[in-house]
Amino acid sequence: MDLTNTQDVKCGTTPCPTCPWRKSSKVGGGDIPGFNIKKMRRLRNTVGRGDAFRPVMACHYSTEDEETPCVGYVAVEGYSNISVRVLTSRGVVDQRAIDEACAGIEMWESFEAMLAAYEAALAGKAKAT
């Protein structure tokens, strides 16, 4: 997600019903339009150890012209991304509202845990065919 033009961008406070960060979402991407595991793997650059400026994972309902931050990502991994903090300071992200809204939602504890679950589901689907 590009941080240079965020004046008209507003992040929601609750993850989409099909957000891959929700454990209730269909693991393997079956309920995400155009899901691609290779694209998911490339999102590793949005997470990491310690504080750093990283790309911000966009919501899967975003368009390339109008990207919005993924609320699930912000809730789980956003704390260590200085870029998310910049968006918070600009009023694009309301971290407190997101944390409150996500408190009762069962989410994957990390990007790596989410990715592993999606890869396992896809591997199981491939074996069944």
C-alpha cells in the first residue's frame, strides 16, 4: 500500500467477514475472490521482527486505485510496522477502535500461522483431487 497519497483513504475498524486473518474465514481462500497463495506468500514483506517501515497489507476488497489497509493485518501485525503508525497519525487508521472491535474475534496469531494454515488447506485439497 502506497503511503504517499492517503488523504482520501479511511480504514475500517472491523475485519471483513472473509478476512483471511479471521479463523472463521474459509481457510485456503475459498471465500476470497481471486485468492492466490503465491500472492499471499509475497505479503511476508509486510511483517517482521521489531519495529520497521514495511509495506502495509491492503484489504482484499481494495482496488489498485483505492487501497485500504487490511483491518485484520493492522490488528495482528500492525503494531510493529512504523508505516501503520504513520497512517494512525494521519487519521487513516484508528488503532484503538480496531483493537476494541477485534477483541472478541478469533484471529490468527501471526502472518506465519495464517499462511501455514492456508498452505495446509490447499495441500489437503490437492491430495483429495
